[in-house]
Amino acid sequence: MRILVPIARDLLYISKWATMQQSLSTMQTALRVLTAITEGRQPHPADVATLRSYAGPQPPGISLDEFACEVIQKAIKRRGAVRAHGSN
């Protein structure tokens, strides 16, 4: 039983780290999308697909730049929740 506690703790750490990395990667992708739009270019379709896979479908009536901002906010909230849970 003593061995399982450190293993469980390590798995929890790995899970939190993976969540933090995913949200960071998604924020970077959202910033690439925003940069492309700001520069008058079309964002890469894979970047747009990444945003949609992270946050779900783009709501009707929401521009892509607004959607990218919402994705960033969602990722920041997710990171905050992981940090808050980790400090308990």
C-alpha cells in the first residue's frame, strides 16, 4: 500500500502537468490565429481545428478572433483550476 501512494501522487502530477501543457499549447495556437487575422492573413486550418477541438464548435455569430480570445480565457481558467486544486 505504501508504494501505491507515491505512484498515485506521481500520476496526479503527470496529469496536472499534461493539462497545463495542453492549455499552454492551445493559448499559443490561439495567439497564432489572432496574429494571422491581425496581419490580414488566413489562419492555418490546423490551428483553427485545434481551437475547436479544445473549446468545442465556434458559436454562431462569433467571429474567429473573438472565438480565439474565448479559447484563451477558457485555457487560463483551466490552468487556474489546476493550480487551485494543486495547492490543496
